[in-house]
Amino acid sequence: GNSVTQMEGPVTLSEEAFLTINCTYTATGYPSLFWYVQYPGEGLQLLLKATKADDKGSNKGFEATYRKETTSFHLEKGSVQVSDSAVYFCALSNDYKLSFGAGTTVTVRA
Amino acid sequence: NAGVTQTPKFRVLKTGQSMTLLCAQDMNHEYMYWYRQDPGMGLRLIHYSVGEGTTAKGEVPDGYNVSRLKKQNFLLGLESAAPSQTSVYFCASSPPGQGEETQYFGPGTRLLVL
């Protein structure tokens, strides 16, 4: 079946630090891959996505590249801000449905 | 546009009580979903619908029922609540032809079953 494994948190960083959250997946076929973000007290929002191998998704300074050979979709940001504090979920799609990782809590300190 | 809205925001139930969670979307989306979010487990799909009048089971459907009588509404029912159903419930919807793509989430309903 389909599954997503992402780096456990929590992750605490200082402002302007580099952020990486690892995500690997197991899937049949060729899924699309996503990163969703959940700010405190809110629902999930799509952060970025990639629909095929070697695609790079990017948004708000975050990037992730669909790596079929390593079945990975790691999230990166070069310089985080306090406003990036949130829970980040990696997900893949299969037949109308999303499978989510457990989520990684990121806290950025000023 | 209000997007995806959920009612209520918070509810406390006693074991054995019943309740219905309402999800409404004003974006004319075909697909709608109910998830539960538990610590350390991400979101798990309970039930989903690919159109008005249709529903299907997700990953964790036991103890829940759903109905999609109108395109804009997706109801999640708990007939006899159990403490294991204490969770945060999220509804989501996605546009026609993009069932695998972007899902738009509501703000969540926090449910506590005593």
C-alpha cells in the first residue's frame, strides 16, 4: 500500500537558519507528492506540490524535489522566519485520496 | 467565498451519545473528505465522496457514517460515541478533475468523548 514517512520532530530553529524536513514514501504507480502546512489553530493549507519525477515544487521560499530514485520529497528553506512556525505534513495522492505522514512540528525562535 | 466551513468548532460528548458534524463548501467542488487528526499519526481518511449522493470508506471508517445529500454539504455522524473517537476532525474538498491534487481544508472540529 501507500505510506509516507517523515522526519520526527519537534524541530526548533533560530530565525534565518536552514530548515530541512525529510520525507520518503512507498507507493504503487506514480503518485503526486505534496507538502501541507498547518498553522496553530487552523486547518491544513497546501504549501507546494510536484506531480512527476524530477519536478520541483516551490512556494514562500520553500522547495522540494520529487526524487523517484530515492522515493523522497524533502522540504527545504534557506532562511526561516518566526512566521514559519507550524506543523508540516508530507503527503502523496492515490486515486482521489491523500496519505499523510505523521507531521513535523517546527518552532522558529527570534 | 467562505471556502470550507465546519460546525461545530468544539463539542464534548458522553460515551454512547450521538452527534453529527457538518461540513459545507461554497466552491462547487465535486470531491469531499472527512479526516481525523491524532497526535503522532497525521491525518487519516474516514470517508470520502466523489459526488452528490455517493460515499465511500476510507482508512478508518468504523464507528462513523456519512451522507452527501447536497453537493455542498458532507455530514459525518457518530451513532454511539466512544472515547477512542476523541480527536480533531477535518473536512476537505477538491475541484472536479483534481481529486488527487489540491484539497482545501476546513478549520477543524475538536471532539472530546468522556
